[in-house]
Amino acid sequence: MSYAVGKYAKAISDRSGMEFPYKEMVKEWNGLLVHKSEFEAKHPQLERTKKSVDNESLKNARVSRTEPTTVFVGGSGFFEYNDSMIPDSKVATIVGVGLGTVSVSIS
């Protein structure tokens, strides 16, 4: 199918409603027929971009370890190492740790 050239034709701009020569009209990305002086290109933010996925897993992940809730402390100093650090010792002091509280019992 062939179309007329439109040498003397006029067209109405969809943006301004003004009359312009048909040969100076261009079609925008949204389908509007506008004059070349009114043409607005598509904004880059409207273009789809390739989305990259964030890595969420670790390569050699392990289960989190469970900390002991009972700690054996003994001797005259808190950080002193001696035989009383062994749980079977009769001199050991047992410190029980709860959520937000600390209870100390001497046996």
C-alpha cells in the first residue's frame, strides 16, 4: 500500500494543538504525533535495565554455635587458671547466665 507524500498537508500536534506541516511531524515513544520542535525523548529512567541479584548466601556457611549457659570459675582471681576450673572440682563457683540477669552461687 502506498501513501501520499503530504507535500502541502497540515497536521495538528497532539501536544500543543497547533497546526504544523505534515512533513515536520514526528512520532514520540508514547505514540503522540508532535512537531519536531516539541519532541521529547524517552527519559532514561523509564528504560528497563538488567537487574543484578544480590548474593545472599555464604560459600562455607556453618550453623551458629551454642554458647554454654554455665561457666565454671574458681581460684582467688576471676581470670586465674588453676585446678578449680575443672567442673568436678569442689571449689568451683558456678555462674549461671540468663537473658539480662546474672545469678552467682558459691558451693
